[in-house]
Amino acid sequence: MQKPSSSLRLVIVGGVAAGASAAARARRLSESASIILLERGPDVSFANCGLPYYVGGEIAQRAALAVQTPQTLKALLNLDVRTSTEAVAIDRPGKRVQVRSLGSGTTEWLPYDNLLLAPGAVPLRPALPGIDDARIFTLRSLQDMDRIKAAAVEAKRVAVIGAGFIGLEMAEQFVRLGKQVTLVELLDQVLPPLDKPMTLFIEDELRRHGIDLILGDGIESFDCGAALTCRLKSARRIEADLVVLSIGVRPDSALARDAGLALGPRGHIRVNEFMQTSDPDIYAAGDAIESNDLVTGDPASVPLGGPANRQGRLVADHIFAPTLAKPWPGLLGTAIVRVFDVSAGLTGWSEKRLRAAGRPYRTITVNDSQHAGYFPGAKPIILKLLWDPETGRVLGAQAAGLAGVDKRLDVLATALAGKLTIDDLAQLELAYAPPFGAAKDIVNLAGFAACNTRDGLVTPVETLQDDPNVQILDVRPPALVQSHPLPRPATANIPLAALRLRLGELDRSRPVVTVCALGKTAYFAARILAQNGFQVSCLTGGIRAHWDPRSPAKLPTP
Amino acid sequence: MQKPSSSLRLVIVGGVAAGASAAARARRLSESASIILLERGPDVSFANCGLPYYVGGEIAQRAALAVQTPQTLKALLNLDVRTSTEAVAIDRPGKRVQVRSLGSGTTEWLPYDNLLLAPGAVPLRPALPGIDDARIFTLRSLQDMDRIKAAAVEAKRVAVIGAGFIGLEMAEQFVRLGKQVTLVELLDQVLPPLDKPMTLFIEDELRRHGIDLILGDGIESFDCGAALTCRLKSARRIEADLVVLSIGVRPDSALARDAGLALGPRGHIRVNEFMQTSDPDIYAAGDAIESNDLVTGDPASVPLGGPANRQGRLVADHIFAPTLAKPWPGLLGTAIVRVFDVSAGLTGWSEKRLRAAGRPYRTITVNDSQHAGYFPGAKPIILKLLWDPETGRVLGAQAAGLAGVDKRLDVLATALAGKLTIDDLAQLELAYAPPFGAAKDIVNLAGFAACNTRDGLVTPVETLQDDPNVQILDVRPPALVQSHPLPRPATANIPLAALRLRLGELDRSRPVVTVCALGKTAYFAARILAQNGFQVSCLTGGIRAHWDPRSPAKLPTP
């Protein structure tokens, strides 16, 4: 039997996103509960997603990141906040947790009715030769941030190892500070959660800003002389005055493991749909947990602030108002990054994940502007959609571009939550006025293109095959054909407006791939050819998917 | 039996959004069909939503609005486009439509297998005294636009009658041109589809830009001397050199009516879920039709470009690929307008519509920033949510603010399409990085607040009652209390951080309403009071809902 909430004792380990959210919601549900918030670091409830931006000065005031203190949380929420305090052991039968003050070294046992583990995740710092050099940093806390910012004052050359979300944000901010930046990524692409074609705009943008981008290479060791030299697996050497390691995180789950709680294969704390661990009196939330994927129900972990906050809140609901608590719907992994003028992100499953999992899928890529092309300020955006071939249900989406990326990701995350299909996307009634959208938004276009693919109206291909039997029909206007030649010369260059009259230039007995800049005109051409007896497919997304989004892809008026 | 599509004759009446979309999709589905596109005006497929922006010069090139011509549509889509040609009669038994050339006056009968009526809507121009003065304009075509732009060169004083979407866009553009603008609206609010509290930001923005805004007054007559004088119902007189009437539209459905097709009560052409009229060989799409509401299934008409385009496309599907055609899901009426720096819009049902229809609903209003408050450029946004009290299903939403309004409307339109509930909104996993969103997006906050209301954790009120028995507790910081006094003095001003210590200042036997700037702190206070035995409610949306969004609503660090 649960104790009445009037006297319930909740102890929370970890005072940032999930922990602080749980504490605040708990207090709103129970004025009389005892709520103790333990934090190993000196700060609670700080804005950890903002750390890179203070390093680069885009966020000017450090105080903007650390609004709450133990004192304000006492005053506002009547919380017992203990910073610089580490939870070192859990006595599950005795329902108490042992804590140690990092200042005094003293320990004590705190009794709990419910315990929440919200320890977060630790940046990976592999035991490479030279790794302990003081010029090599990871970024998790405000103190990490302060150290990097201080070291950056004198540094001229910065190496960022790992081109995930944080690595990209740090690289951008170091350029902002005028540093000479090298960005190293082990995979052959930036932004590992995305499919490579959708990351090319970010690559271009990094290089355009003078970043030396090294893909497909990893850090092997550091030579720590007067200069710090990063030795890569390729034997390439990079000299740097400051190194930031952003190669991933691991769940900070030692306390849970030592207490015998069930962990997932990569050390995450396993939880049910109410965030209960294998001990129902002990909850876990945030970056350290493994819950389930919203689309497939498979185990999943997403170390991001949004889910952490909402998971913490759900824990408080389940403890203090169990009849009101709604089960966790699962994780999508929605994420976005801004790199100078370009942004990119994803929601749900990527093609590489689907392929690795052996799940059936189909995919298309579409190009458009973020709002009506006739309104000033129209900027390119590209959207990739993945769906289930049997049901048409959307499985995931990726977007990149110069504007409107966040909006489309949010629409598609909502579509995933609603289990919408490609037919539903085609019919979404989104807000249209010229400054904001288009009569057919790119999300509608993606729905149209996906339905056309499913219905056999078009056969998309993702690359231009080398097969010499395949005829490549380039329907771009001549100026664009000249300025942006295809990787393989086209069999014929026929603008769409002339295609019906010039079908004789193509061999009806050999397959054709139609190509244009954005994918739309090539689709129109493919429809003409298909109805004239050709075996035809169409380069999805056009050739822009492989080039700088600023290139003159748009067809002039025909 | 339908004829094989190889020889099918499709005649389309109306060549703008729905008609042009249908023609283009039809050609992609059938290279061999005969497709005739009739347009009464001289232009086809022009960007009618862009017209106000060319008048004001924000769109600089007229050609940007009129990309296609009969010649380009012939070349690209092999369409037989006949502009300046009016359809005057339909012979349904004979399956032919009579057309008249407006140039030569000659008529002919065109046979059809399928006919699509996409005639659009006509701006209302009531038979008021003086209405035929040449200085009084409505805006539908490129020629209307040209005439207004020409007249605006000399005009100093402009009156815009009607403060709906087009009226607001025109008023903004006339200010851009340096005109002295009066905007008159019969209702006591701008943007009639929205609930009044959500339109106050637009009102402020109009006045801030020097527009003389007259609400609750209508046009009665015009005195047409050397000066043009608008006489209002209130007897107020406005002198103007140019008047734009934007008081609504009526469906251009005379042809359908004369042909005996079923019309709705306001003259719209009734269609089924495949856009078929009461004659299954005759389709209708766009501004002239009545289809159904997505939320309730009731008859609905929405004269906007997005639905028109997609309806036209669906017509072509149903004619040329009937097995692929998916039924129309219904209309949401998603719409948005930009007025200088503020934007506002809605999707689904408003409170006034729900109230008028006698449908049960509940509602809350929340305030936040468009992205993390700690990141530079955070700007206020306000969101109103309506939901079904029994199922929790979202019924509608409205948003206004300085940034991010379009994104939230699109997320909520997608939520409506997915029949999501307030619990689903609370758990949406939207894209968060500091430049784009927040760990708890305002859509999540709206979900939280709605669930809290449903679950009895808070009782929202929309206005401060005059009842002297009710205690008003103002929890804003003292500086804000001084600078922005409440309409009725508070019983007590107690900042949240001091509330637990100062509960004695309130009378436990009398009800309390808590008030703050944004609604959030007042909710926190209400939770403390409720748990201490008070009967408490909370002003939803805070007092900012009644003031300029630029006012210093945000609580400084406590």
C-alpha cells in the first residue's frame, strides 16, 4: 500500500531536466510531501542545451542558463535541494538511499517512499593515449562550459571530435569566436542519426564557413607537447590548442546497476510505461533510461531534453496522482540542429535504421521553398519521408534547409504521434498565407509524391545508375545543364515543354531515368514517358540533394 | 459506364486554384484526355493570395504572380486553355456546356464526359448608395489589383471596409505605401473567425502603425463628391481617396444553380467526399463548394487556396484513377494572417462557433515564447485550445504572437487531422534546440494546462469577475503590479515565493482568483491555495491576453 501523499517522501537523484521537472510537478500535486532533490554538481535545473551558445557568446549572460538556485527552489517549490551531493548506494529492502556530501565527505542515509533516478548521461571519454591533457574537454555542466570558454580565449586552433548535434553546435560557435576549426567524424557523414544525403547541406555550410571537415576518420591518440596534436586513425595529424570531444554519451547508471535494477544492453535503466524500474518504488527518467520506440514499440533511448522533462513530470503524476497518469507514448527521437544558416533534423526512423532492422519501407525526397515561391524571402527546404509499404503509415522524416525545417519536423512528429499515413499528409490543411506557407506545403508535396510512388505512378530512384543501357533524360533548362553538369552525361537534354514533340530522341526499348534540379519536373516528364510506353524512373529529390542548397536549382519561367 | 480515359473529355470552368490543379493532375494521369480549361478572366493559374502584396510593393514583380499563360500550359500540360471565356449554361442530359467568348460574343457548345465547376467566389459588393463610385474597389483578379495599385499612387487617405484576412493584409500594405489608413469592421473585433481575446494583439499592432481602427461599425453609404465620404451606421463619416471593400465573398454558383445542381443554404455547390455534385458527372471544387467539417462532419465551406488546390487534384484522381482516389477528409479552416510584426490564425473550431452550435467544449489559453527563453530572440506567443470535455479530443486552436505562430497552427492542424487528444498534445515530441523550440513547447504546455483543467487540478476563468466576494490574488512582482495595474484592484499582491508564508492575508471562507502576467505563476499559486483549503480559480492566459504582447509580461528571476 502506498502511503498517503501527505507524508510521502520522494527522493530525486539528479537535478537537471527530468529531476527538476519531477520535483516541480510533485510539489504542485502535493504541498505536504517531502521532496529532496540531490545533485552531484553545484547547479540544478540549468539549461544544458544552451551551453554551446554561451561558449560562443551568442547567449551573452551566463545567468540566463542558470535561473534557479537551491534558494529559489526552496522559496517557489518548498524543495529540499542538496547540490554537490552524490547518491552512492540504494538499500532497496530498507527503502533508503545513501548520500555523500562532496564538500565534507560525510554520508547519511535518506529514507524514501519513492526514489527517482534522473542521473543523465556522461560524455564518452575513451582511454586514449594523452586523453588526460588539460586542453581536452567534454561538455556536460556549466563548469565544463566555463572551462572551455576560458580556454578558448587564447586558443587559435580548435579541434572538435564528433559531428553529432553538440559537435556541430560547438564547431559553429568556435567559428563565431574566430577560431580555426577542424571537425572530425568517424562516420562518412555529419549528423549520424540522419541519412547521408540529407546531411550534405550541413557539410556544405560547414566548409563554406572555413571549417576543415574530416569525415570517415577517428581519433586515435593525442601528443601532448607544447602543441596538442590529435593523431587520427588515418595517421593524419591535427594540431590544436583546444579539443572538444563530442563523440556521444553513456547513461550514468552505475547507482542503478549496483542496486540490481534491470539495465538494457547498453547500460540504460529499463523502465515501464510509467517510468518504473524493475523495482516499482524506484522510477527513472531522462537520458539514462531505456523506454520504447513510439513507432515500433522496440526498446529505445533518446538522450534529449524534451523527453526528459516530460518523463520527469509523468513520474510525479504516477506517484502523486496515479489515476491521472497517462502511459508514456514512446520515443520518436525528434531532433534538430542549426549550423549557421542551415538547419537539419529528423523525427522517427531513418532509412539506415530501417534497413539495419530489416524493416520494410519506402522513401521519397522532395524539394520546395519554406513558403510561396512568389513571396520575397523564399528559401530552399528538402524533405525526406519514409513510410510502411503495406499500411502507408509514416515511419520517419528528415528535413534540411535554410528556413522552415523546424516547422516541418514538428508537423511530422505530430503525424507520427497520430499514426498518420501518406494519404493523410497529402491532405493536411496547413496554415497558408504567402509569408508562411504555400497552397501545397512541402509536407503535402511529400504526401503526394509518396502516394504517387505507392500507386505506381512513378518509380523513384535515389542515384543515377552507371548502367550504360539506361538512358538519362535531363529536363533542366539548358543554362542549368551547362552550369551544373550531371556526374554522368545525359543521353538527352529536353526541356519539359518540348518533350512531347521530341520523344523520338529516346529509345523506347531501353529504360529511362528522368532528372531535374528539384525532382518535380522529372516527375512530370516521367508521367509523359510512362504513358507513351517507356519504362521510366525518376531521380527523387532532383540533383540538388547532392549540392549546396544555394545553387540555382529552380527552373526559370518556361 | 465511364469512357476509357484515352478519349475522355474534361471541361473545367475556372482556371485559378482548383481548376488549374485539376487540369495539371488530370494531364499527369492521362496524356490522351481532352482537357479544356475555361476562364472568364484574362489570366489563369495566378497567385491570388499574393495580390495585396503587389499592391503594397512587397512583391515587386507582377510577373511573380502570373507565371503561367495559356501558351505555357499548352506546352507543359497540353491543355486547351480559353481565357476571357465564360460558361453560360449546362445541358446536363446532353452533357455539354455552352460557352461565350467575352471578346467576340460568339457562343458554342462544348461536349464533356466530366465537367468540373471551379468558379471561385465573388467579393461582396452590397447595393449601397454610391457603391458604383470608381474609387471603390474589391480585390479578386490581377486587374482589380492593377486598378487599386494605380489608384493608390495619388490617394492619400484609404479606407478599408472589413477587417478579415484580406482587409488586414490590404491595410498593412497601404501603410507600407505611406497612406493614412482607416479600417472599419462591423463586428467588435478584427479577424472575425477568431475569438476576440486572441485578436487583441492584431488590434494593438494596427494602432501602433497609425491605422484608425473602427470596430462595431459598418458602411451604410458613400457620398461621391470631389472627396469620397464613407458614411457609417454610427453616422460617423470617413473621407477617403480610395476605398477597398473586403467584407466577405459569396460563391460564384449561378451556373450551377441554373443547371439545377443542389446548393447549400448560402448558395454553395454541394459535393460529396469525391467532390461530385448532385450530378455525378459534374464535379465542383474550391471557394464555391460546401463540403464537410473535418471535426464534426457538418456541412462547411472554406474559401481558401490550400483546400481548393487539393480538391481540384482529388477531382482529377476520381475521374482518371478512381481506384486511387481517397475521400476528402473534410475542412478545418486553417488560416493565418501577418499584420506587421504580429501574426495570428486558427485551425478547427473557435469558441464562438462552438457556443453558437451548442456543442460542449472546454478551453484554456497559455503564453510562452516561440523558443527557449534563454536564447536570444525569444518572442511572445499565445495559444488558445478548445477540446471536447468528454473525449479530450482537440476541437480547435488559435495562436497569435511575434514568431512561431504558423508552426503551432500547423502542429495543431495535424493534431486535428489525427484526432489527437489533449493528452496527446502534452506528450508531443517536437524538435528542440535553443534556436527553434523549448524542452516543453507551448503546444505541450497547452496540453498540460488542458489536462490539469480536465483533471480538476485547476479551474480556469477567462475574465476577472466583478463579484466583491471574490478575492483577487495578484502574484506578479511588485514592479509589474505598479506598471500594469489590474482593471480591478487586487485583494492582495503576494509574489509566489512568499505565498506559503502569507496565506493568512487571504480569507479562507471566500473564493480566490489568482492572476499573473502569463497564467503560469497564477496556476502555481492556485495549486498552493487549493491544497490549503481555498476555493480557487485562475485567470487563464494571464493578463497579457488583454494587452500588447510587447508589454513586460515575463517575470524577472524571483
